[in-house]
Amino acid sequence: MKTKHSSTLKSLLVACTLGMSSISAISISIPSYAASSNVTQVNAAQLAKITLNLKTNLAQRNLNSAEKNLYQQLYNIANNQTALYDPTIRSVPQQYENIRTKIHQQFATVRQLAINTYGQQSPQKVLLATNAFILMYYDALSRNNPKFFWANLGVFVANDVRSNYALTYSLSNALDPLNVTDGQNIVIAGMSIPTLQATISQANNELIQGQSSVMADIGGLSVMHQHYDSTRLAQELSTYGANLSQAFQLQKIADDEALRSGVNSAKFKKLATDAAISFGIHEQEKILQPMWDKPLMRDFSKINDFMLTLSLENLGLRGDIFIGVNKFKLIFTPYLIIRAPVSATNLANLQDRIAIARNGFIVLNEWKQNILYAPWIPVYQSQIGKGDGLYQPVGAR
């Protein structure tokens, strides 16, 4: 566990400033906004301006009354999952598809509620609201089906993705003042400002679609697990892939152990964690890898590399999993960080993401059985599940 009482936005941006002298060039190339070079061309004054603007845009804001009402509506939808299962459907695959379809319909409702609150011209806030719904859903899945461990880590991973939305939006919006006069002259990670901003917008839209698809799939699997024996699911959902079939075979072993020794036993938790790892491999392979295979997303990961280089590894994602709510705020309580394996930090690589997830599930299971760490984890999950204190950058539009 890492205890931190003085990690503030200011300290992050001080690190960002210190890192400016060691910016490395990164090559970015996307189909519709192809970068022609791999250099970064920003003078000291421009870089200082970007840093100041980034700090301003990244500052955290409180929700107004209309937004609080929106987030309460999202919470209510996420926590009302009883209508997903249809007892009139006899086929297991058809039931699975039925549940996933209903969850996607919920996403359509969530998006419309967000648009009603923010308007059509606030795509960043609409996306952040959609992500908040995903966080709330994972928390609800974890409570509704405590034997199905995937959501326990998924809620924190999805929140780390939210931190990246906040960072990239803040970077994009921080560049606006310079875009007016120097948009084509400034080159960051091989791209002009307009190209960089377009890339961030398009890639975040791809990323939220990927998050939504994973949540609909995991939600479907979790609800199915509440109504069917895992052996039957392993057999009748085998056409969806060998990893999913294996995951339910492992889940069956965990389910049987829960009957013998209870859900609080160390043996059950180990077996349920093994199953969660296999479910994670299924999600990474079937849903997320096709997303990351798109040139746009592979290049977006290079923008993330640029952010990490710019800030001495403080701003951006490198596969670490923050077990907390908001790392950009002043934190008075202990928090946990599951460090990514040293050899697995390329988020566009399937095997690296599997290694990160496997390590995350194993470490989280160990921490949940540690008397020093365990009390904090449900506290943070509950806060995230209620949308309390989430990343809400003041610069989001």
C-alpha cells in the first residue's frame, strides 16, 4: 500500500514542468490525419503556456444540481438489473444476447439523459457521464453477484480509463489558445494541434464504445451466472470462444468451493480470481483487441506515451491500476496502486494487457485478505459506484 497525504494536482504539474527538458519525439500516424514527421516542435514559452493551460483545464469541479440529478438517474438505472433476464427465453445463447441487447439499450437511454442535461454541444461531458454509468454498473454487478469477481477489478480499471479521458481532454482544450496563432506550426508527437485534437476526440469516442461493449458483455455474463449453472454456460456458450468456455469451467470450480467453504474462504477467492482472469482474457481478445487493432487507437496509445514522457510518468496510463477515486485531488486517506509488470506497459498489445489484468486480479485478491488494505477497497468502490468525487475536469465541454 502506498500512503499519500500530499499528492495534489499542483505536484503533478510540477513534475510535468520538470519533465519538459527531456521531451522525446514520438511518431504518430493516423489514416485521415497522417503525421509527416516524428518530431516535437514546441519552444519553451509555448510549452510553459501549454502546462499552465493544462493545469487550469484539469482542475476538478463540483457537479451542479442538474448534473447531480443526472448522476442519480444513472445510478438508478445501473442498480435496477432485474428486468434484464427474460424467463420466457429458453435458449441460453438467446438469453445472453437478450441481456446484452437490453444493456445496450440502457446506454442509449443514458446518452439521451446526458444530452438532455448538457446539450448536443457538450460531447466531453456526455462521454464522462457515460463512463460514470459504467462505473456504477460494475459496482452494482459486484454487489448483485459477489461470486463473480471480474467487476471487482473492472470498476477500478474503468475509473483509470476515466482519468485518461480527463487528461486527454484537458490537453486538447489546453491547446486551444495556441491553436489560434500557432496551430500548424506547433508539432506535438508528430502532429499539429488540429490533428492532435481530432485524434483525441475520435479515439476517446472509440474507447468509450469499447468500454460500453465490455460492460454489456460482462453484465450479460454476470446476470447469466445468477440464473444458470456454470457448467451449462460453459457448454452452451462455447461458440463464443474457448476462453469464455474455460472461464465458466473455472467459475464452476469456484462455485462448488463456495458451497463447501463459503464465499469468504481463501480457497474460494483464489478460484474465483482464476475464473475472473479467464473472463478477462475473453474480453481482451474478443472485444478490446479489435478496437486496439485500429490504427487510430494504436496511435492514440503513442499520445499517451508522449504524455508520460512529458510528465516523468505522472500524467497518462502505463498499466498501473489506481485503487482509489481521484488521484488528481488532495487525498487524506491511504490509497493503493497495483503496479503493472515491468515488461507489460504497452496498452495496445494484447499480451501486455492480459499480463496487466492477471497481475491486477491476483494482487487485488491478496489485498482484500490483508487486514491493513482490505477496509479501504470497498470504501473506494462504494464512492465510485455512487459517482462521488469522480474525475470531473473543469475544462470538460
